[in-house]
Amino acid sequence: MSTITHPAVRQAMEELQHLSEDAEARRLAFVRERALRDEVSLMNTAREEGREEGVGLGVRQEREAALLRILELKFGPVPDTIRGMLRSASLDELLQLFDKALRASQLDEVIGT
């Protein structure tokens, strides 16, 4: 590196040497590097949480669609009030309704209206 003569590179090397001799500049560089790593870690965590949330939403929507299809096949057209109830049901509630739908002979036995 000492044989490099290009003025811009020499200037950068001198600046680097100057900064590395300054304890406060080293401390600030360390703090900045740590903050950048923390930010990357937080972004990766948020990305993973978003991915998991998206998968959960997809599973929920698929379960809702499957339940609606079973209800329609077994009992005919499903009223909008029941469709709304299915849209607001949790994943576990949809699973319970799914089980009821498979055993029921009437829509009222599934929904409990």
C-alpha cells in the first residue's frame, strides 16, 4: 500500500490513518457500526415476522374458503351474515366450524343460529 502514488488514494489513506489515531473517532465508528448491525438485525426480524404473519393469513383465508365451499356443497347458498361471521372468525374457530360442518345435517347445527 505504501507504493500507491495516486493522489486521491494517498489522501484517503492519510485520512484513515488520522482517524485511526483518534480515540473518539474510533469510538464513534464502533458505535455507528454496531447501530448499523442492530438495524439490519431488526429489519431481518421484522421481515421474518411479516413473512410468518402473511403465511398465517394465507392459511386462515384458505381455511375460510374451504369451509365456505363445504357449507355451500352441503347446504346450498350461504347467507351473507354467515359469510361475515366466517370472515371475522379466528383460525381456531374456523377449524371448529369445519369439524361441525363435516358432521352436520343442517346449517343451523354448524352455526348454532
